Amino acid sequence: MNAHWQGIGFTSQRTRERLIQRLRTMGIHDERVLAAMLHVPRHTFVDEALASRAYEDTALPIGHNQTISQPYIVARMTEALLAGRPLCRVLEVGSGSGYQTAILAALVDEVYSVERIEPLLRLARRRLQDLGYRNFRFQLSDGGWGWAEHGPYDGILVTAAATELPEALCGQLAPQARLVIPVGYGEQQQLQLITNTEDGYQREVLETVNFVPLVRDEH
Ligand code: SAH
């Protein structure tokens, strides 16, 4: 860790540990997820003016009407993905700030992440590079179509709410792979866990969530 992270104050180790403690009390038990969230500096994924709030368990604005997800939700989704088959390649839809991408990059071999707003994608890419990650690729496109070129994936995580399950994403799941995705309108969204089983796609509802919408391009 460089000196930057060792200071006291809002980015200090203790502030971060408090967040991890909170995630534990909220039911996050996977130590790999908790370690990754302790390690990845969330305050570098938001505007400097918001850095003092980076270790609160809350979503924060990142511009372009988008938000960096609440830490608890990032942890919950990552934990749900990790509980499935071993993860080598993972696809993320909705890179946003790149924070979830970094958490995944800390945990799996290869992360592919798709974003439709170019300035966000550029910033996300730079942040991951600056943190020293090398196992990620970004693409500017409508992630509702997935990223077929690198599939099938061992896991797919969608960080924007779809009105219905995008078929293309299901089609890019390896056998037994999991897709974690918020589905629904407005504040009526369910976080769903889809598993690609021999008997078809199995669906489980994890909890109620509140994500920005997955915006589909016209075709
Ligand atoms: N994982 C992000 C969350 C960002 S919010 C983070 O931790 O910061 C959701 C993101 O999904 C936004 O950046 C939005 O632009 C993006 N998005 C919405 N619809 C999309 C689509 N069809 N394809 C790709 N990205 C999309």
C-alpha cells in the first residue's frame, strides 16, 4: 500500500474496516468478497468532492445521471456470483465508475465490462490501470447484447435494471454459470439470480433493489 492510503481521516484503514464490519452485520460472509472490498479504494472511483462519503454504505452520483452502487449491493451481487461455479471469465454490464469491475478484477482471472456512456468508460479504464489491474477489458456498447466474442462466461453481473431478462445474456452463460441481474421498473426491482442448469434457466429472487435503468439501443 502506498502512503496515500495510510493517512487518517475519511480514507483511513479504520474507516474502511468499519464499512466491512457493517457488511458483515448485514449478512455478507464470503471472506474473499470482504477482503476485496477492504482492499479496493472506493474513494478513487468517485469525484473528489464526494470522497469523504466513499466508505458510507450508500450509492453516490458519478455524473451522466448514473450512480456508483451501494457497497452492500456490490458485495451481495459479487457473493452470489462467487457461490456458483469457479469464476475464470466474468462479464459485467454497466461499468459506470469501474468500482464493481475492480472488485471483480481482484477476484477472478478475466473481467469483461460493457458500458454505453463513453466518458464513464474512459474514466473507469484509467482508474483500473492506475490501480495496477491488467486482467480487464472494456467495450463501448449496449450490454443487453452481452459481449459474445469472449463468451461463454462463468458469471455475468448486470448493474442496471432490465425491464425483462435479456435473452442474449442467458445465451452467453457457460453450463452452471450464474447471471445476477436487477429486473423490473422504477422502484419495483428484484435482484434475480439465474442459473444455467441442464433443465433450463433456474430463477431465484435475492432481494428488492433500486438500480438505474438498463438503456437499450434501438436496432
Ligand atoms: N457497476 C457500476 C454501476 C454503475 S450504474 C459502478 O459500480 O459504478 C449502471 C451503469 O450501467 C451506468 O454507467 C449506465 O450508463 C450503464 N448502462 C445502462 N444501460 C446500459 C447498457 N444497455 N449497456 C451498457 N451499460 C449500460
